Amino acid sequence: MDKVIAFPMMGNYHVPVKYLFSKISNCKILEIPKITSKTIELGSKYSPDFLCTPFKYTLGTYIECLDKKANILIQMGGGCRYGYYFELQEKILKDLGYNFKYYNLVSKGHTDIKKIYKIMKEINPKLNIIKSLYYFFITVKMVKFIDYIENYLRENKAYEINNEFDKTFSNMLKSFSKTKGLISFIKIKNKYKKRIKNIKIYKPKNNIKIGIIGELFTLMEPYANNNIEDMLIKYGVEIKRFTNVTYLLFEKSKKSKKNLKKLNNIKYKMGADAMDNIYNTKYLIDNNYDGIIHIKSSFCTPEIGSMGIINKMCEENNMPVLFISMDSNTSDVGFETRIEAFYDMIEMRKRNE
């Protein structure tokens, strides 16, 4: 039987992940289906009611992938309850009658290179470590560049003149999926960096700036947050979002320790990204942003713990803040109404100032 690998969808990261597995696994990589209402229905149907929403999104994706003949499932999550999804999701899927191998590449909330090598060696006994490290290096560079460009788009996309950003970014991702090696990647990277930076924009001096903080999956998967970034961009908003894979894998551990020292009244970690979001709130206040949106999945315990502190900080500094909890039943219309009202309030306040 052919080995077919699948993994959860989250933002645009399926591009570098698929690239890496295609180069080192010697397996077929399934074209991961985008998350839809059907995905949520499947995940919710077989999930315990009070588990956080990302569990249901990922479980629904796995079911869709298994129905498309995937037989190796990869999970790359940890840090909070997400780290326990592995055992529970495996049991649910086995009980549904699926036959597959399930691997979690993260140990105790941290990336474990030795564990990843051992798993990949099991998947592909002919794995070449030098070749694997070479393509892993390219993949890391690819992820960091995607995050860099996405940050640039959040800051500038609302002000483009000829609507070129989306098409150029999409073409860049397609080119990355066909990257042959490091030199090829560097050429593509330089080409699209120049193209994107040369797209004409007109940014007003007194533009509205909003920071988005919260639970990582809900922040990074557009379907999970009702495409909140696109919505704000249509209103002409410059967006600041701190959480991405570059931050989670390569910056979080160091920054979290530094940030904890800067928050005098908080002596203990609160789990997942809760403490980081409290510090990010301080950053947004200190840097004169116009508003903050805190978005999380329902039942996300660490973020629930941070909300009271964030709300108090915003009250003391006269900073508008909007708290949104997302679940499988969140109404699109109600969500859009809340975002629109929050934007209107900020715009009126800025105009009066």
C-alpha cells in the first residue's frame, strides 16, 4: 500500500510543510482540503462538546483526509491542551474504523529534532540525514519569508492602489511549491520581495492601526477567525499581529522570558500564549495603536485567564479593546457587525481627536 501523508490546514503553512515532506518522506503528500463548514460539522460531531475549537477543526480535517485515502497523519502542535490532541484524536479516529499511523512531531510543547528524525526514519527507512537537513533548512527559510511578507501585507495591503498584493502573493506561494533547491528558493525569494515592495501604496499619515492578539490557531487560520484580517483591511486598517510560526518555533521561548521580566505585576506563566498577549497589549498601548482585538477559540483556558488583565490594562490606558470567542456556531453576520461597530467607534474617536 502506498503511504499517503496528511496534516492539518493552518494559514499558508501547508505550502512549506508539503514541500518538506515531498522531498524527504518518499511518500505521496495529500492535497490538504481547505477548511469549510463541512469540516466543522464533521469535527464537532465526533468531538467532546467542551473541547476548544481547534480540536474540532483539526479532527474534521483528518476525517476528510482519511476519506481521501490518507494513511499517515502528522500533528505539529503542543504548548497547551493542543499537546494532548494526539492521544484523544487517535482514539476517536480508530473508533470510527479508520486504519492509519498518527505521529506528533512536538514533545511537551517543544520541537524535538531527534524525535522528528526518528519518526521520519520510520516513515521513510531510506531517509538521508544530509538531504533531510538541507531541505529542512530551505523550509525554515521559506516559513520565515512567508511570515515576513505576510507582516508587510498586514501593514500595507489596505493602502494598495492597483490591487496587486493578493495575486502576487499567490504566485509566490505557487513558485515556492515548485522550488528545486536553495539557489532556486533564493531567486524566487528575491524576485517576489522586489515585486511586492514595488507595489504602489498610499498610506495616510493618520491611518487607523489595530493590533490582533489571542489564541494561536484562531489567529493563524483565516477560516477560524472569519477572515478578520481581510475585513479590517477593507476598512483601511493597518494590522499588527505578533503570532506566526516564526515566532512560535524560533522566538517565543526567549521573548517570553524577557517579556515576563518587563511585566512587574505578573510573576508566573499562565500557559500557552496568555502571558505573551498581556505583554503584546502593553506594546500596542505604548506604541499608540488605536485599538486591540483579542480573539480566541471557545473554552481556551489560558486566554480566558489573560482577558481580565488585558481588559484592566486597556481601561487604565483608555485603549479600546474587543474580545471575541469563536466556536463552530459563531454567526458570520453577528461577527461582522461587531467588527464594523468596533471600527466605527475607533474612527469616530480618532476623528474627534
